[in-house]
Amino acid sequence: MNAALLKDVETFKRKAASSISLTTTNTSEKKPRTEQQKTSTGTRPKQQQSRPKPSESGESRTSSGGTGNPAQFRTLQRIVEHLKTRHLTNVGSHPLTLDEIIQECTGLIVDSHIKNWLATEALVDNPKIEVKIVDNQTKFCYKPPLEIKGKKTLLQLLRKQHKKCGGAIRGEDVRESISNADKIIKDLKESEAIIVLPGEDKKDILFFNDREHDLPVNEEFITAWRDISVDGLDEDKIRTYLEQEGLTAMEGTARAPTQKTKPAPRHRVSKKHNVHVQLEDYSAADVNKFTK
């Protein structure tokens, strides 16, 4: 073999060996980096990856007087109940400042954040609290659902509600407006001045008992009406009995149920193509004529 060719073969082998060694060194250098990345991401401690729970973050935000702090609403409920008790027990209906209310609520501790929230938002926007400005001071008092003071004013309100066709008054509203509400409702019911019925939520509602349109009915008719039993009788049997006794039954004016008629089926109109083309019928004779 030619010496130049042998020399070229040797140089080629040397270059191939050097390229193989370079690739092995590069792969060996890359391995520790990937392992280092795995340790930095995959084997990270769970405490570092875990995020704070929403409840924990919410408590940290509301601990400084946020809108979701439970202590705020407990304080607000305590103040509203205290003002309601003052109103119902007739201890005093005059309004009080926020500092005076906190002093009367024994054991109530309010920080500056909650106090500011009460004075600017909670008590001002509460429908059960009335805000009054007295001597350039903001004062608060209980606002009852109904403007009544006792039995007489309750009966007047029910009469006024009846004349306006305003409906009934909830017994719960009466109990939150005046003291001894149960006794007053019982007395008015026994005197037949009002009518007490259970509402949809199983709480009593009050109606005014209007006696102006009462019709005098003979007691014999009332007892006869109550003694007649129609259990197990339908309208046809009652009508038959009345006809046997020589009485006519009043026919109802309700319309008979109409049967729904089904709409007629629609006929689909199929499109016709090439209407302008006239077709001619070629008989067998004509075909033979053309083929000749």
C-alpha cells in the first residue's frame, strides 16, 4: 500500500479517538449538573414548597382589624344585643356614644382597629341601629322593626295595615319592638281583636280582625252546616242528592279542559332540477332508425 495512504489512515484514527474522548468528558461534566438540578428541585424540603393555607393567611390579614376577623362580629353582636336589651327593658332609650356603650358592656375589650370599624362601618350600616348626632357627637341607639309602645299602638298599627291592604305583621317583629309582647298578643287574641295564624316559616303572623263586615247568621244554620258530613262524597254524588231532594245545583263557570290538537304534518317540498329541459321519449323504433 502507498505510504501516503497509510499516513492518512493513521491521522484519521487519531482524530476519531480524540473526538470520542471529548464526548465522554462532556457527558461526565453534564451529569453532576443534572444531579445538582434534581437535588435543588426534586428533593427540595416539603416545608419550602408548601404554601400557607388560606385560613392561616386570612387570619394574619384580619388580625389587624380586617373585615373577616371573628372578634369583630362577636363585638358587634354583643353591642347590638346590649342596645336591644336597654330598649326592651326600658332602662333607657336615649342614645349613647361608642365609649359609653363599651363601658356599659362589662368585660368587653375593644382595640383601636375594631373600634374604628364599629364607628365608621358596622354600627352605621346596621339596620337595627339608629345613628343620631347630639351635641356634635355621634351616638347610637336600638332601632326596633315597628314603631309601637304597647297594646294600643300595636292595635292601631294593625288596623292601619288592614285598611291599606298591607297584609300581616310578623310576631317576631313585635317581640323585638316591645316588652311583654307574648302577653299583649295573647290578650288581643282572646278579645278577638286580632287573628293569629302560623306563617310559612312556622312563625306566627298577626292580622286585624275587622268586625264591620260581619253578617249575623242564625245559629240553626251554623249548627246544620257543621253537622252535615260530606266525607267520601264527590261532586257527582252531591249533585244527585240535591236533585233527589228537589234542589238544583249551581253549575260551575270554569271552562272545560280543551284537548290539544296535534299540528298537521308538514309536507317537505323537494327541489326539482333541470325543469327547463324537455325530455323526449325515444321508442325502440326510433333507436333502430338512428342506429342504421
